[in-house]
Amino acid sequence: MTPTTAERDTIFKAFGRAFFKQDLDAMYQVVTPDFVWSVQGGDAPRQLTSREAIVAYFAERKQQVENVRFHDVVYHHAPDATFMTFRITGTDKTTGRAFENIGVERYTFRGGRLAVKDVYTKLAGAA
């Protein structure tokens, strides 16, 4: 059963808090045990399918980027999924250059929890 809009908002608030604190115990209170997070990494998409993979991803990102901020976040609730549109800024630690991406995330639910998070991004202003 897909959660109501109000239930989804509660889930996203808890998920966001856990995400920014990188608190996997809190995150796994609102995601399914078999939660799948698909992200772009290098040249190929990756699927994070375990707590360990998510911890490793957080560590990897910490080495690559800093000063990351989300802007213009909007949730769009569809019957079977929620989409989040956003703009993200930060600094590439290797080059020292600022970056700005735009993106959309697609979330699906199972059993009142987040089951899948698919992330799609591109450079802002890119065709």
C-alpha cells in the first residue's frame, strides 16, 4: 500500500534528517530492509543495496565534494511514486571548482516505507 501524501511527507522528513546526518540506524527505520538506492557514479550507474554500500558511498562523496547544498526542493506526489526535483550546489574537492546540478529523484514505497530511490542529475544549463 502506498502511503498517503501526509504519510509520505513524514517519511521524507525522517529520511532527510537521517540522510544529512548520515545516520543509517535512523534511515533504516523509514526504508525497507532491501532498500535500493540507484545513483550515478563515474561513467556508470550504481545500485546501493546494503547499509555497507551506503556507508561507503557517503565516505566516497565526502572525499569528492564539500559545501553541498540542496535548493529549490519540490516533492511531486503521484499515485505510485513521489518525485523530488531540486538544484544542488557544492565544491569539487579535486579541482576546487564550484558545481551546480539539477536533478530529479524517484521514490517508491512498500509496506509504508521507502523501497527505491532513483537519482538522476545533470549539470545545470547543460543541454
